[in-house]
Amino acid sequence: MFFLHNNKRFWLMVLAFSIVVFFCVIGYIIYFLKIDSTVVDSTPLIDVVSNNIEEMPSNIDESKICEGCVRRDIDGVFVELDKKSLYPYAVIIDNNQSARPQHGLGYANLVYEVEAEGGITRYFAIFANNQEVLKIGPVRSVRPYFIEIAKEYSALIAHVGGSPQALAIILKDGVFDINEFYNEHYFWRDNSRNAPYNVYTSSEKINDYLGLKNVQEGKFLTWKFKEDGKRTVASNPIKINYQADKYTVEWKYDSEANAYTRYLDGSEHLDEDGVALQAKNVVIQYLKVSVTDNEGRLAISMIGYGDALVCLDGACSRAVWKKPSSQARTRYYIDEDEIEFNAGKIWINIVRPDYKVEY
């Protein structure tokens, strides 16, 4: 009887202990499930302007990721495999006051803004997205530095004439281009605007030309891309003071879209169709510029290395750019680490080292 009594007590103690362990385990699991549902994966972002360290939560948009999709070479956006490496074409678009508002800038994947004569700027808009763009322009003339940029992408250049030096380079180097002077079928003139700010093309016309040349797939080295981060506090506008009046650029951060909205000469920069121009990434690249002739044409040194400012996710970081050769892709680094851009539009403003950039 003593043995049975003690044996019964033993099993009651075991049962009680098991119940306590069971509820402890359940509580432990519930606690960590609650933690996992409220904590967002984050990485610290250092704002070199204000030296504030902030938490930048991951902001992956699952709707952009489809089964079997890959990052598009030009801008890192997830697309079907057959749209990954579409052949890029670049259109030189005017920014003269008489050329505003422009057509097509909002559809470009990558835009370079570079000075031309007299301190005005022009856009080198690169498209590689198979999107229909009914009107692109006004299309203007080519310069040697635009050819230098195009080499990084092996891109077709659409233009209307060019400087003597640029046209000589095209002829000598066999640059892949489409010049309105000799291929007017792929362009048209809009009589509602004054020349020379009235020449336009379209994605359909340029794709017809690419088809004629049997060109389909682009081959160029890509940048690194990442998913969005998102900054929740106000960010100072980025202001670029170009030399000419009426060409001041501002980029204002939109935390909801995690994008920068563009302002030109104090007003929001809109395409002709009324769409506001935005970019997921803004780069200010400092390059040496010199005047080459009496017409005020410029030479821009694009090979080597120099300073840059890279702005994304609401913060700007000082960086360096490197381009070891004419065919190499320009890359941007912070402390020797190559920058990963947000997937989406990238806008690169080329400025002289002495130009004032506020941020």
C-alpha cells in the first residue's frame, strides 16, 4: 500500500509538471509570434547631412514580384524574363524654355541631365521597357558626351544633327544612331511649335527602326538594385543651381511614394500629359567641363573618377564615381562599397564642381 500510494503521488507530480511545461511552451510561442508580427526588418541609415541615424524598414511591394520574374537590366524592376534585356534607345530631349513641357520624359527608365551651350540643359532619356510612348521630344542635336554615355549601354541614339565633333565621332566609330537629317521617316514636326523645338519621335517609330536593323536584345553591365527602404521623417529638398536662369532644379522627397518629385524653375515639372516627373533615385555627378569653341560648345570629362551625391530613401550620401574606360559602366561607391539603387527610375544630374548643390 505504501508503494502504491507513493507511486500515485509520483505520477500526479509528473502530470502537474507536464501541464506547467505545456503552458510555458504555449506562452513562449505566443509571445514570439506577437513580436514577429510587430517588428519590421530594418537596417540603419546614416544621413550624412544631419548625422541622424534612423531605422529604415523594408518596404517590399510583393505585387511587383511575379513567378519567374527577374530584375530588368536598365532599372532593376521585376519583369518577365523576355523583357529583362530589351535593347535600349536614347533620345536627346531639349530643355529650352520654348521646348517645355516635354513629351516622354515620364516614361524613360533612366535620364541624364547635362549642360549644353549657354548653361542650358538637355536630357539624355534612355528607354528599355517595351512601353508604348506616343510622343517623345522635342528631339535635339547630339554632343560627344552624349555618345560617351550611350556607349555604356550600347544604346541607339535618336537625334537631330549634332556638333561637328559629335557627327565626326559617329562616322568614325560607327556609333549606332538615327539622325533625323537622313531618317526623317522616323520623326515628325509639330506645326503647333516653332522650330527647332518641334521635332518628335515615338516608341513605335524607333522600334520599327530597331526591327529594320534586326536588333532585339541589349547587352550592357547592370548596376546593383535592392528593394525600397522608407524614411518616415521630412527630408530637405535637393536644389541644383545650374548656370543659366530658369534652369534651377529641385527634388522633393515624397515619403508615401518613396520617390523624389522634380521641380524646374520653381514649379513642379510636368510632362505634356500632365504627369509629374518623379525618380526613385537621384544622383548628382560632378564632372569637369570646358568650353571648346566660339559657339560655346562643351567638353565634359567623363572618364576617371570624382565626387558624387547619391539620394534615395529620403537621404543623401556623399559618394565617388568611377569610370576606368570609355566602354566601362560608371559606378558609384560609398567607402568602396558599390551603391545599390532602388528599383525604378534613376535620374542623374551632371554638374560642374563649382555649382552649388543644396540638400
